[in-house]
Amino acid sequence: MIHSMTGYGSVSLQRNGTTVAVEVRTGNHRFLDLHFRLAREYGFLEPEISQQVRDTLRRGRIDVAVSIQASVPAECIVSVSTARSYMEAAARLRDEFHLGDSLDLRTLLTLPGVVVTQNLLFSDQAMADAELRLLVCGAVRQALDTVLQMRCQEGQALEAEIRLYLDGIWDKVASIRAHLPAELAECRQRLEERLQHLLPHVTLDPQRLAQEVALLAEKSDVSEEITRLESHLDQYVGVLNDGREAGKKMDFLLQEMHREVNTMLSKTGHLEVTRLGIAIKADIEKLREQVQNVE
């Protein structure tokens, strides 16, 4: 079963006075394009969240928003040594480049490492971080499960529509195969008519005419293109049935199908085969639209 790249999941968990809300949105993208919205002081959680997402989803744009609120206020600790280092570095730059501005208090407090938070529920910050990590990872896991469920449901709808287009292409290919003998007969008839028109008083040599018909038939024969198109369709159905990371494979096979149909249309002169080939191209374009949302 294939999966869509469109999904949404959100969850809110609470433990020991801390509330974690996670929202995950996914959409179309050729590759895995991951974006986070997480407060800077909780940046240490990002690698683990990222790994969770990558272990679950293979393709698409993924937006993960994590909000953390504590009912018990965290203690703010100012690192004087870090602030002093910033001030000294700013002073050196000011003197070196003859700058007029210097760091003010508001700017200094926003610089990384100047102000850190300490969870008052835990005397050991490492314990607080571990508890928070468990809570956040649990919320992310539940949100991703909801996303997967939605992507699966969307994938079922996509698969049903894709199979309808595939059935239509198979029917058209079978019709083209059925018209191949008639196309050969038409080649012979067209050649005879042209020769009669150009050489009305010349008796045609049946053997030479047969040779010319064979050459013309070889140039306009599309049986190889039809065989390759059928092979691509078989592979496409196999990828669809497998369902694992199918989007890129399906997109590649559609490109190959499109190439075979173009070659067939450039060779054939049969009106019905041309009409069916154009209809197949239209179905391939519709499949391409659907595949853009397949993981």
C-alpha cells in the first residue's frame, strides 16, 4: 500500500507540572525536508526529535512545532563569566574598528549562554532534562502515529485513483495491439495508391512492392514500443503493490512510459493508433499529478 505525503498530527501531554504540545504537518517534497519550531533553550532536544522523524517518514516537507510550558516557573541563572566574555570581545572589536556602539543590557541578555534556566522541580538539571526528553519524545511519537494514519488513508484514495488510470492505459494498449495488423495493411494500401498516382501507366513488380511495403512497415512498426510500455506498466503495478518508498520509482517509470508513447506516435501513421497514443499520454500526465503526493 502506498502512502500520501500529506498528513497532520497534534498531541498535548502533561507530567510533573510540565505541558508539552507537539504539532506535525507534512506535505509534498521530492526529498525529506525537515523544519523545526522549538524554543532555543530546548535546542538539545532537536537531534533526538529529528531522528524520530527520519525513522518514521522517508519523504516530504515536514514541519515540527514543539511547545513546552512549565506550571512551576524555571529559575533563571545568569552566567556572569559568559557575559563578561561577550563584553570584552565587543570592546576589542570597538577599539579595533573604531565603532561607536557597545552591547546594551537587552542585547546582552539575548546572547546564547548568558541566561540559562533551571527546573525547580529537580535539584539535578540532568534529571530534569531526562524527564523532559521522555515527555517530548512520547508526544512526538503520538503525533507521528496520527500523521502516519492520515497518510495511509490518503494513500488508499490515491491508490484507487491510480489503478483506474492504469486500467485505462492497459485497455488502450490492448486496442493498439489489435490495430497493428490493420496498420500493416494500410501501409501497403497507401504505398500502392502513391505509386499508382505517380506512375499511372507502369505495371508494379509484386516482389519489389512487397520489399517496399516491408521497409515501410519496419519503419512504422510500434510493436517494440508497445512491448516496452507493457513492461513498464507491469513494473509500475509491482511498485504500487509493494508500496515502500514508491513515489520516486513510480515517477521514473512514468517518464519511461511517456518516452515510449512519444516514439510510437512519431512512427505510426494510423489514425486510431495515434488517437489512442495521445489518450495514453493524457492518462500518464494525470498519473504524474497523483504521484507527486506519493511518499
